[in-house]
Amino acid sequence: MMAEENKRDPALGLNKSFIQFKGVWMWDNSQPEQFASFKGRPSDVWVCSFPRSGTTLVQEIVYLVETLDFDGALAKPLDERFPFADVYNEDLPFYKGLTGLKEAKSPRLIKTHFHYFLLPKDLKRGCGKIINVYRNPKAVVVSLFKLLKYLRTPMADTLEEFIEMFVNDKVYGSPWAAHVREFQEHKNDENVLILKYEDIIKDKVLAVRKIASFLNRDLSADDIAKIVEYVDIENMRKNGMVNFAVQEEVWSTDKSAGAFINSGKAESWRDVIAPYLQLKIDNMIEKSLDALNINFD
């Protein structure tokens, strides 16, 4: 790997767990150089998102749409059923990156926070399906700030400082606007489905139907109703298989900073982001995504 492709920014004093690869901030145990040549399968399903954009919700819906295995969903952690491709860590269960996926049985359900341009060539050629979910960046930045504190890997001491870093493309997953734009540019590809988190929250039944149709799954009305009930935010907050409870046994978390699954409300950011910082995020959206006509209101 070229040194200039994989670097830390010395200005980010707390940023000890992250690297920058080709302009994208990621965990320092990511494997971006392995992605391009990863051999795809037609049955692969990738959930792709910027961190804290509704990924866990969409993963659980996809798993249940594909399998209707509610018993399995209650018995096995989501990270085992739906591995996180970006990270490899020998000390943590389920975090085996692409290495752990090579021998996995089909259909492989895979999660990534990588940008579109970093995805496997096979996948971008149509070998496998992509479900991308995006979310209002004001909600994203608040949730991501809380998550990194919860994981004891903060990139800033205060939310205000973190938002300044976010709009300047210096937090985990950044740049946010480029991530959203790259997937939007492929929204008409046959193997790509793009969902907005706020739309999912408004109408989960419709969201489940869209995902089922995209995955060519014929579900009954009862199946859909059961999935919608299963992914109710309160049920997910209590479900140890999706709320990070299993991982907490080996991952030292700071529970005073919040939880892995928070309120799930679409507009909770309004209570915590000062108006002048909201304006900075609005300016970022207008500058970077105006041509895409995306509305977050």
C-alpha cells in the first residue's frame, strides 16, 4: 500500500484508531486494498451506507426478507449473520473482514461503510446486489459522535468540534457528501436499490416490500407484518442480537455515552445542534449535493 494512500492526519489528536485511504477515513484495521479483487457471487447482497445512516435496521430487514428465519435472528448476533466486511480483528468475534467471507455459504449478506468507488469490481459489474441507505447528515453526525464515544474511540471532545470536523471531511467514513453522491450516481443500475432512512421510518411496510421486490422474494402480507413488528425500534433496542450486547463482552464500551441503538427518531438532532452549526451542514449539502435534488426535510 502506498504511504500517501494510508495515513493519519496529525491535526486529529484523538484520531488514533483511524486511517485515511484514498481520501476516505476508515478504521485502522480495515482492508481496503483487498476489496477491488474480491470475488463476487450473483447471490451476494451488500448493504452499503455511511456510518449511522440506518444500517442496522436495513441489515435486519434484509436478513429476514431473505430467510424469514426469525428464530435464527433471535439466536445469532447480526454481525455473525451479516458480517462487516471492512474490519479484520483477530481478537473480536465476527470481525474477520473479507477473509471470513471467502468460504461463507451463499447467499452472503455483507455490510460495508466504504464508498462506492472502493467496492469490489465484480459487484460494480453486477455480480451481486447493492442496497444503499442514506440519512439526513444532521442525524448522522449526532449519532456518529455518540457511537465513537460509546466505542471509546472519540475523534473530538465535543459535538460542536465533531460537527466542524464532519463538514470538513475529517471524521470516520468521510467525506459524507461524496459517499452519498457516488451511490446516487448509480441509482439506475439494475443491481442497486437506494433507500432514505427517513422514508423507511415513515413507512416500514413499503420499505420491506421494496427490498423484497429488489431481492426477488415473494412475501405474504403476514410475513411483511411480522418483519415490521420485529424491527420496531423498541424491540431492536432490547434485542441482544442487534444492540451490540454480545460484542460488549469483548469490547470495552462507554455506556455513559449512550448506546449502540439510540432513539431511532428522524429529527432528534433538532434538540442538540445549534442553529449556526445546522447552517454549516445545510451549506455543505447545498454545495455538494444540490444537483442531485435530494430533500432531507
